[in-house]
Amino acid sequence: MSTINGVITQLLRDLKERAYPDADSDITVVLDSSFVSADQRPTFGYYFASHSHNRVFWLEDFNLACLSGECDGSMESSSCAETQYWKHCELFPNTLNITEVVIHELKTILVQASADRVTSKFSTSPYDGENISTMLELVNNIEPQSKSKDGRSAWTIAKFMLLYHIGILRSSYGQSDDYFDIEYCEPNSEPYRRSILMAILSPLMLKSAEIYAEELHSLRDNFSLARWRKFVNKVDISIRDSNLLATVLLSTSIGFLAIGSVDSKSADGSRSGAQIVIYCSVICSIGSIIIGLVIFKQYRAKGADTPARAITILKRIFRERYGLERLAVICSLPYVLLMWSLILFSIAFCDITFSRTDVATRTPVAVAISLVFVSVFGSLYTAGPPDKENKIMDPLKCSGWRMIGRQITGFIPAACRQLRKSDDPVQCADNQGDGDMEIGLKTH
């Protein structure tokens, strides 16, 4: 104990001799002892924390390491020193005086972050509006107080201020290399280029795996927990929907096979092509359900949306060969198997309908199937690829078949508009709005 008192006395004497004229008296000294010498004599490390200037400092020249690993050294050392000060207050909250100035500063920071999140498409805040509102409510419940024994309110202030200053160091005061921009994507990052494996599997996977691969690739250079949770939630919803529809389709296929005329065998015991196709459809439905349950247990039940688990998964798939493609294929398998099950069932249904019925039955069925195909292709053409909105097609350069397709797919909506009552003010307003939108699209 006498050794520690001697060290503290020496530090305070040196501080009084070397301190600047404007040095304040509200200073905290922190000592750290360690035994590194052979004779087991203690060695002391120290730093001072100035509560008036919000800085940590030493009496000798010291190369201060920044708390933020993303800080490239372009920031002033005072910014890193202030960040270290709030880290000190987080570790030792009893040394912090909660003043009106500190509370007001933190309130203005949270209010600005909330306004930026609401008004800006690309916000520099890592938290959503609900979290920021919760932070602001907590700060509003804190009242000014001197150094207290519990330090709970002081710890809350120090924690929020530390997060804010680390964010400044990471984002260089909100410049183009902003770390916290959740939707930000580096302009120089290379787009996803599908591998040979993905090029081969893409037609069989109905391009579903390629969409997941592109989204996973974007997480390599622009990872955030919010984007990862959004991806996991999207996969989870897709699996749930696929399992539900696969269950319904499985019941339909089994019921279809229960019809005696459908699941009948020939004299030699062989099965028809339609029966074999339905069997394959049943297998695909069962596979979709099983794989969906396995993915749910493997990822969702083990907390795939937690930070530690997310980092572990992404590091592994980016390190392994074809790891990204394999995860994309796994995520899309329930949907793909469901679609192939539906396609196979439709083929078997059409085969039975057109091979075992008369002309009076085939005709309306053929018309219904044609209308469904036209509607499906019309919907696919209307939705188009992701970059379709960025491409404006000149009507004069459209091929004749494309113009015919547009006229066919647009006939039903146009006929419905003609049947509307023109004296309905709401519908007239809708028609006027559609015309204004059409004019705007043509003029831009």
C-alpha cells in the first residue's frame, strides 16, 4: 500500500509541475500494476482523465491507439483522446459528473440521429427509429447529479457518448466512407460474377439461387447486422411459405393418385408416364418440406440472426470454395423443389386430360391452360429483371412479337377500364391519375 501511495504522490507532484496553466482540478488518475520483472517488483501504468476537457492524457509523449479499428489515422488525436475518455467513464462511471451540458449534448445528438433516420434514405445512424426513441427516452429520465456511488445513470450517458464518438471515428464525420450506412454499397466493389457451378445450376434452380448469391455477395463488402437479419428473415418467410404450399400440393397429389382410373396399372404391372411424373412430384414436395425443416433447425433455431453466429457463418462461406453458391442453393431449395413439384403435377394433369378425354373436354381445358400461360408470361414480363426500371424501350424499336404480346397482356386491363362508369368521381380521378402518370413516364 505504501508503494501505491508513493506512486500517486509522485504523479501528483509531476502533474503540478508539468500541467498547463488552464489545467483543471477535476482530474482522475488511474493506476494499473503488473509484475513483469524478474524480482517480482510491481510496474505501474497510469493515465489521467480530465473531466472538464473530456480528455485522457499522460505526462510524457505517448502514442495513443485509437479505439476504432476502422480509424485510418486521418482523425486528430484529440478525437481519439475524447473517445478514450468516454471509455474511461464507461469503465469507471462513479468518476463522471452528470451535468446539464452533458445531458443536453447527448439529447441533441439523439434528436439529430432520429431526424436523419426519418428524412434520409441513407442514414449514418446504425440504429433504427425505434431504438433511437428508446435511447432518447432513457436520457430524458436522467437528471443532473454529482458523482454517485451506483453510477448507473452515469454509465448510460458514458455508453451512449462512447458509441457516438466511435461512430465519428469510423465514418470520418459522415463522409463517403461512412461505416454506419446500412444501405451503403461501395461504388468500387465488384458486382457478383456467377461461377461455373452457378451457371450450370441456375436454369435448374429457376434463377432463385442466383438472386440469393447476389445478396450474400453484397454482404461481403457491406455487412451490417440489420441487413443480415433482413436476409435471414426473408429466407425464413420463403421457407415457411414453401413448406405450407408443398404440404397442400402433396395432399393434392396423393388425392389425385387415389382416383382408381389414374393410379391403375397395366396388364404387365407397369405404370404410365403420367403416374411416374406424379410420383416425382410427390417426392419433390416431400423434399421441399424436409429441407425447409432442416434449414430451420440448422440456422434459425441456433440463432443465425445473432451477431456472433452471423459472423461465423459468413466467414466460413466466404473462405470455402463455392461456399457462397452452396449457401444460396440451400436457401432456395425449398422454393425450387416446390416449383418443380408443381410443374411436374401440371404436366401429369395435362397428359391425363388430353390423352383420356374427348374433344368436348379438351377444348375448354386447352383454352383455360392458354389463358393461364398468357397471364403467367404477362406477369413475368411486367415484373421483368431487377434493372428493368432503368431501361426505357423505344416503341419504334420493339419487335412485332413483343408489341403483340403487350397488346394481348394489356387487353384485359384496358377492357376493364372501358367498362367502368365514367360518372363515378373516384374512378374518374383514378383515370385522370393514370393519364398523368402515363404522360410523366413519356416525358421523362
